[in-house]
Amino acid sequence: MKKLIVIFICCLTPLISACDFLNEPYRRRMLEYYSDDSNYVILTGSIVEITYDCVLEIEILTEDHNFPTYGSSSMSFQLYTSKASDYGLDIGDIITFTSAPWIFYNGHNLPIVSLSRGEEQFFTFETGKKEYLKWIEEEF
């Protein structure tokens, strides 16, 4: 039985390593893209839906943006290092946030790297960007 467990672990380890290996090109490109401040845009939007307390469906109110909404006025953005409930966000809230428009893979929700509601600032661009880059390095 012990021999079977050892064989199983020996076979499983390369598979787990391969998954990380496959993500590495995305990780490198994401870090390069999201490290460049010129890729980010400040947007205003209305929260349409909150899913899993971290994915916000936002109707973008800012005109002339270059985000890929595919004919809709809203799209999904994600809080990667916090939750909507941390800030008391709710459907219908008008928020100002910073994100970048490039989608890297199917299912990728664009990051929110600064967030405020009215005069209340929840986190700055510098803090949010730093935390998102850290998330890409450690969690992606």
C-alpha cells in the first residue's frame, strides 16, 4: 500500500508542476501589462450586481472608454484582495474605480485597483495596484 501511495505522489507532482508551468506565460504578460500605469483608466459606474462578494457587474457611466463591453453597457470587474462587504457596497451605488481594459483569458474579470464612492475613498491606486500585482505573483 505504501508503495502505491509513493507511486501516486510521484505521478501527481509533475502534473501539478505542469499546471504552474502553463500559467507562467500568462503570469509574465499580466505582470508586465499591469505594472505599466499608462494601461489604467479611471471610470465611473453603477453597481448592477454583486456576485461572490468580490465580482461586481458595473454599468460603465464614463463615456468614450475602451473597455470591451461587447454591445452591453456593463461588464464584470473584480476585487482581488478585498470584498464588496468590506466597504458596504450595494447594488445601485455609483462608484469611481480604476481598471485596465485588456482581458487575458476566458473568464478573466478585470481588476479594480482603486475604489471610491462619493467622497469616501476605500483604497488608492498605488495600494490596489501593488496588491493586485502581488496577487498575480502569488495566487494566479
